[in-house]
Amino acid sequence: MDNKIAKFLAKSLWVALILFVIRYLLWSFSSLYDFIGAAGEVISITIILMGLYCTLIWKYNPLEKTPKLMGTYKGIIEYNFNGVASKKDTLVKVKQTLLSIKIQITTNEITSNTIVGNLVEENEEYVLYYTYITNPKSKYSKENPIQYGTCRLLTNDENRLVGTYWTSRQTIGDIELEKVNDKKK
């Protein structure tokens, strides 16, 4: 299990236990029916609280180490295909919750979307890994067909992402991105 998910589940359990103790201290249980009812209340409240934390509140928690990458980035993709080097301007949209991250890259030829993504802590810094599939515009689909790729981006600075990528068509390249807004999606 992913370490981030395990930590989130552990926090959820602690929240539930604390809420259960508070519920017991305020209204003690006189029967098994009261106990089961209180457990249901506590579980419902915990799910709501942890859902809010996972989607929204974590962004404002100063103790949360997960980089906040959500927003729009502009940058350059430098790539090499069949020995020919070239560059493309790109627009990147990042949507993020505490437990998930989705990346959409758009160039003049393609749009690519995340299949799976994860922020991994390596040597005390976070690295974003994600696998994607491209969706070329029809006029480019013959020379640039649908392909799969993987990207590795360093996230030392939440306003700048730098990394490399490689694809199923043996394309390799470098990506440099700068944040253009501070949207918290």
C-alpha cells in the first residue's frame, strides 16, 4: 500500500477514535443499539471530515509536506525522435488532491492525459512520476499516433517543474515548466 494512503488511513482511524470518545463522554451508551448508532454517526462524520481534508483542507495545512502543484504551467518540451531534435511550446494543467494527481499536457499537435500519477519522496525531495496516453489532433495522427509515455518531474519549487520523459515510440525529451497561475483545483 502506498505510504501516503497508509498515513491517511491511520489519521482517519485516529479521528474516528477521538470522535467516538467524545461521543461517549457526551452521551453514554445504555444499550448495544446506542453503541451501534454512535459508531454509525462517528463513521459518517469521519468520512465527511476526511473527504474534506483530502480534497480541500490539506492545501492550507502548513504541516502537510506534500507539494501543492495544482494550477496551470507553461513551458517547453525539448524532444528527440529518430535522431532529430526539436522543441514545442506546451500548456500543462495539474489537478490534485492529497491522494491523487492528474496532468494534462497540450501542444499544437496533441493532448495527453494521465493514466496514473504519484508523488514519491526520494532523497528528502518529492518527484512526480506519471504515465500518460496521447490524443493527437487528426491532422497529426499519422506521423504522431497515439502513444504511451512516462514522465519524471522534480518538484523542488512548486512554481517550476523540470524533468524528462520517454514514450512507447522511443521518443525521449526534457520538460521545463513555469506556473502561470495559482489556481487551487
